[in-house]
Amino acid sequence: MKSIFKIKYIIIALAFVTAACDSYIEEEFYGGLVVENSINEDNADALVVSVYSHLRGVYKNYGITFAGTDMFTSQDDVRSNSPLNDYFGLTASEGASAGYWGANYALTSEANTVINRYENQISWSDAKLADRDYGIAQAKALRALGFYNLAKHFGGIVLELNETNSIRTDYVRSSEQETFDQIITDLEAAIPNLLDSPQTGRISKRAAQHLLADVYLTRAYKSFGSASDFTTAAN
């Protein structure tokens, strides 16, 4: 008798499986909450805050962020120096530099999302236009910081300025000069709309000016720099 019941259940299960294979499950979406309508002018600042969160990933890479330069080496035990001081063979695919590379591109990618959404997807009222400009300014300043961090270590980099919405493998590396030009463009666009005394933790106008001066001072020593970069940095 038990065998008969088992056979019966097996037949019923096979019937369900066969029926399920006839067509795909069709689901109806009732929520209506998608990325295009979940962010508006009242909560858009949350996107900007998310960009700042990536700074932790950038600066917790203590080894490569605070290592020495070609003028001095970072402290180690008496038998050796840190391998990060050896520029030969240190590429973006290796441990320490890979983390730094990824963290800075996470920063610039999130900044691209803010810029795109603020400029193209969010409907702004006249009363909120200053908030729009301030959000874009913060994103551009932070994107410039990420690109500058990368340029100092790797020279010319991929200058992706659009929000990433799909997998791509066709990225092209820009020249070091193009990279510095974009960093300067972002900072000069951002500075007029940044605040002198912003909320604690946000980039101020003076901080962005300091960064811009550093960029000009660094570019002055490059083959594509000029003596006027020193003057601009001082100003």
C-alpha cells in the first residue's frame, strides 16, 4: 500500500514539473519604485554623501597613501625597506596598489553617478537650484581628487566621466597631460559653488583651492607644464 502512495506522489510531482517547464514564470511588478523615481530634489543629497563614504577606502590604504617618494623611504625593520618603495614591478594589478586603484575609481564612479543624476534625471524647482549646483560642485571636486590620486601614482589614466550602467572592456587610457587638464577643469568648475564653511566632513572652497594649487604645482614640473603653473599655484 505504501508503494502505491509513493508512486502516486511521484506522478503528481512529475506533473507539476512538466507543467512548470511549459512556460516562464511571469511576475507582475506592483511597487513602481525604481532608480529613476526613487531620488528627488528632497533626498538627492544622500547621493552626495555616498561619494564621501568612498574616501575611507582611499585613505585606509596607508601603505601606498603615506609611503615615501623617490627622495626617501618609509620606515621598516633594520633589515629591509618597504617593497612599496621599489617602483619596479609595482603595477595596478598587485595587492597594495590594486586596492588604491580600486578605491579611487570607486570614488570617481560614484561622483559620476551624482553628476549624471543631478544634471539629467532629477527635476529641480527654482528654489532648489543652489542645492543642485552645490551637489555637482562637491562631486566634481571629489572626482578631481580621485583622478589626482591616481595620476600621481600611475600617470595617464582612464578618464571615465559618465555614470557606469553596464559592463565595458573598451576603456582607453588618457595621456598624463589630458588627465591633469581634466582634474583642473573639474576643480575650477567646482570651486565657485563650494561653501567657505560647509558642514563638517564636506569639502570646502579653501580645501578645493588648496588641492588645485597642489595640482598646478605638480604639473609645473612635468614636461607639459610651464612656469606660469608656479604663479597660478601661488595665487
